Amino acid sequence: HVQLVESGGGLVQAGGSLRLSCACSGRIFSSYGMGWFRQAPGKAREFVAAISRTDGFREYADSVKGRFTISRDNAKNTVYLQMNSLKPEDTAVYYCAADRTGMAATTHVIYDYWGQGTQVTVSA
């Protein structure tokens, strides 16, 4: 069974930076595509960023492009989301997810496994 655990969330002032981590317990982490999603109160879960199984293909939501960077360290079974120039509208619970197809998928229905989320709050 694959388990994902997010960490690194917290309170940040607008313009600041934060790095989220997601540790995966799966034996074949390197075969998964990995994604980050977020969900604010009263809103649907929103795609943030994804990275493919191979060759480091990356996808970003337009709202975070140029500010956020997704990366992975397969030796550590961990995916990261570096968030810079944070804005109040980035406030949400952030979730990591794993996709067995290995794609850098942008829609949540493709993902097979989900973490429980970590809260990110950006103050104005």
C-alpha cells in the first residue's frame, strides 16, 4: 500500500517562500508521476504542479507558473514543491498525489493515491 505524507506547511507572509515535502512509502516511487493539488474553503480541488516518472517533465497551473517549482528525489522517495512569491490566494490545504501511469497529469481523477494534506496560509 502506498502512503503519502505531506509536510512543510505553515503561516507565511505575502511575498515569502515555503517548501513543501511529500514522502512516499511505496517501493516503486520512481515509477509514479507525482502531483500537487490544493483546496481552499468552498472551492474545488485545484491542480498546482506535476512531475513525470521520467525525464523530469513538469506541468504547472498558470496561477503558479514562474513562482512554484516541483521536483523529486527518487532516492529519498520524496517530491517537493518550492513556493516563492507567495500570495494570499495561495492559501489552501496542499495535497500530494501519486499516479501509477507515470504521467505529469493535471487532473485529479488520474491520481491513484493521496496524502492527507498540509495547510498553507499566506497573510496579506
